[in-house]
Amino acid sequence: MAMQNFDVIYIDDEPTMTDIFTQFVNYKFKHWRACAFTNSQELYEKIIANEVSAVVWIVDIMMPQKNGTEIAAAVKNECAPGTVILGYTALDQHTLGSRTEYQAGLKHFSKIVNKQDNFSNLLDFVDVWIKKDTKSSGPLVSDPWAGDFGESVH
């Protein structure tokens, strides 16, 4: 299958969240090429097979099958350097960092926000970061927890 390139790819196992994101993007950013997934295993396989690519990835960290850190690691390994990976979670920073299944993979995220407190900030991050030059050799922020947890840093 040929590579499909998007401006933004969104993955969340909750269909309601993918619906909200899709409606937001379709309303505000009509020119964007966006794609949403609810099956993390399916997306993981597409990433590994080099079937999908995006400038910005928005990844739910807590998902069945493949969790968000596994998706983020695959994106880092398979996609262009400088690709932006925004993680979000319902867990607070301390709890997330103490969960062994997530610890090693948190380094792959450019930014992590708490979706219960600041989902709208996540959408703001997309707006700002998709417009930035993502061809740099590293993440846009050196510490994904920069600033207060879940607060916008732009």
C-alpha cells in the first residue's frame, strides 16, 4: 500500500474523543489532511509498514492492545525526524510516571497534557505546532512536562 501523508493523525480508543477531534479539525482547519483511529493495533501496524505518516500525532497514552508509548516509539522510529507527538492522558504526571508500562516510552512525546483538565489546550497545541517548522532535529520542547502539567506553553 502507498504511504498516506496527513497533517495530523489522532489515536484514541474512545470513539467519542475521535469524533470530537474530527469535528473540530473539519470545522476549524478545513485544509488539513487529518485522520483519526480508534484501534491502536491497526495504527501500529500501519506505522511499522510505513503506510501512514503525519506532521503531528496526537496520541492517547492509555489504550488497550498497543498503548500510546508504543505508538509514540514506532512513530519516532519510522517517521521523519522532528515529527511532533503530543500525548495526553487522564492520569496526573506522578501517577503516569510511576506506571512501569509507560515509564520508558514517555521520552518519545513532544508534550503531554491531561485530557480531563485541558483537552481544549491539546487542540490549541495542534493549531500552533502544526504551523511550526517540524523539520528540526529534536522535539519542540526538551521536557514534555514543561510548564505546569497540562498548561499551554505557547
